[in-house]
Amino acid sequence: MKLVGILMAFLFSIEFCQASPQKRVGFSWDSVRSWAIQDRGRIKPYDTFARESLVYVTGKNQWKGLSAAEVTFGWLISLDKEWQDEEFIRVDYKPLKELLGLEVKRQYFRPSEMDNLSGLDKILREASQKESRKERLSTLEKKAIELQNKKGLLESIVGGSALVILPNPKGQQETWFPLSSLTDGGSLPYASDKRDGFA
């Protein structure tokens, strides 16, 4: 399977890299960029999904010379090895940083700094209650939701659930399967359909 070959080649390259984001010399990203991915009901090139994701999380369309495809694939394969100490999650709203105890002068933070943020859950609960009452959210609440969404997107890429790249055998317009399905029980997502008599 071509996908498996690409993943193995990338994993092999990690063994020889430093503990920071690195370019994969000799690794061709053309095939990765052209992957089809189903994102929120739309089918688009992986490169488009990667650029949208990178801009949302970092505010930039590339990161230190790395393309969006390189960055997002790096999050998937080697977040713990190369990205944990990298400050790339953008938080630029000063009142939110003050409330969460983040260093106000900084705009970018490490993934580990996003864990157990004191006060974030409280803001999100209050925002949810206001939304249920159809009340207008404050800028602080909107920025808190945005930060939570950034964390969620990063986590879903790392876990493979955001990478919906396995087409549904029932048709292109049906719901596709995420990359994380490959590790669910150690079988392809199509297996259950075949057992139920789907060809």
C-alpha cells in the first residue's frame, strides 16, 4: 500500500533527526500534497487541508522553511520527538494570556504549555451557557473557544482522526474513514462491511 510506504519512509527518517522540526532531505512531498482528504464534508487536496490547518494553529502558511504538508505530517508522525519543545501554537490575545497564566510578551507556545490551562474550562463553560441562551459572546470568550479549537485540531491531526483519507467503498460522496481507522483493531475500516456481506 502506497500510504504505508510513505509512512515507513518518514518514520525511518525520524531516527536520524534532531529533537526539533527538520526538513526530510530527499523525501518527496508531491504525492502527499496530492492526497485527497474529506474535510467537513468536502473533498480537497491534502495540501489545502494542511495549509488551512497550519494557518489556523500558527497564523503562518509555512513554518521555518517547512511547507504546510511537512509540518502537519510532522505533527502526525513525530510530535513527541520534534515538536513538543517547539513554540508554534499562536495565542495573541493579551487578556486571555493573562487569565490563563501564559507569558504575556510571547505569541507562540509549546504543546505542553497548553495542557491543564487554569481557567480555560471555566471560560468555555460560561461561553457554552451564553450560546445556549443565544447571548453575544465577549472577545475573551471567542478567543478562548478559538484556542480550544486549535488544541482540538492539533490533537485530531496527531491522533489521525482529522486525516480522513481512506475513501468509502460505498461511494465518494459517503463518509470516508480517518487514518486512525488503520489502528482500530489492527484492520482496515472496510473489514466490517465485508463481514456484513458488502462487496
